[in-house]
Amino acid sequence: MAVRRTPRFYFSLRSPYSWLAHRDLHERYPGLAAQLEWVPFWEPDELSGKLLAEAGGEFVYTPMSRAKHLYVLADVRRLGAQRGLSVTWPVDRDPVWEIPHLGYLVARRHGAGPAYVERAYRARWQEGRDICDRATVAGIAAELGLDPAEVSGAADDPEVRRQGVAALLDIHRDGVFGVPFFVHGFERFWGVDRLAAFAASVADRLGGGPSTTENDKRGPFLAPAAGRTDEGHAGGCG
């Protein structure tokens, strides 16, 4: 099996851990963020699921238990506070995750993928807005100078649906079971607490040296400081 050379970041606009990983990636490893291939991860609706199955793929995801959900609420609040962030937990009512995630594919096509992700995360996790509401997505598109109807209506476009199925097939082939999920060659890293190890792996493979940034004097390609370890929880979810 051919190994993809470009490191990948699987993210979900639904996941608070993806949001935190996205912030950490840009604040601590900005050089790495610019090199990654960003692939959206979402639970497919009936149509996407049908198209995915026809293409030979499947979506592996297990809904979390109530106990885990309660843990995540407390954990995300704690991790957000460590980063100086106040989390506004959104309420999802009959969400259709194709709306924001296929909207990302349209924004990416117009060169605004990273800006769209940042704005969608802010809308969901800091403003408590419903990003499965087409009006919310249209508003984000307008702020970015994109066509609101094109971005908010991405789920209705057969070609964008096809691109979405291609992303879901990548999820299937890379064995992604939750997010944030990082892939580099044969190595896989799940969870916000694995970001530093992923960055170190990319540095080892690509030979990237440190570059000084205002936010992280260790640079985007250095491993954690000596003696620092993770705290056992990967910080990942679906």
C-alpha cells in the first residue's frame, strides 16, 4: 500500500478537542499547520453513508455514553481554562454535519479553508451558535467574502457531495476512529495531547529545524521539553 507523504490533520467542527488542537497547532506549531493536508471528519447523513458504502468504505464511529459525555464537558472546560478560553457549549438539534463540513470544502476551493475553519470553530465553541444552520454558515461565508449561497448550500451540490465521499474514504483508509487525528506515513496520533509527538515525528521525517515564533520559542518542529509527558487522556472524541 502506498504511503501518503503529506502529513494529515483530520478535524471535526463538531469536536471540542479538534477545536483545541486547531488552536494549539496554530499557536505552537504555525509552520507545521501550513504544511498539513486538512481533512474534515463528520458523521455522514443517509445520502453520504449510501454513497460511501457504494464506494467500498464505511464510517467507524461509536456514540459516546452519558458518562463519557459528562466527563468531556468537564474536561473541555478544564482544558479551555488552561488556554485562557471560555467555552460556550452549543446545543445541537437534529444536526446535519454535511452543512458545515461540505461548506469547508467549498471554502477551501476558494482558498479560504483555514479562515473558514477558524471562524466556524469560534462560532460553535465561543459563541454557542448552531453551525448546522445554513444561515450561520451563510453568515460565515459572507464574513470571508465568499458566496453565502454556494457555501451554505454545499450539501445540495452533487460534485461537493462526491468530494465529501472522497474525504470519508480517506477517513476509512487511514483508520480514523475519532478526532483530532494526525497521520504521517505509517504513524498515527489520536488526541490533542498527541500533537507534540506528531510534530516531532514530522520533524524527524522531514528534517525540519526549529523556527522561532513569538508564541513558542521552541519552534514548530521541536518535541516537548525534556521530562514532560502527557497526562494519559488523549483528548480526542468523535
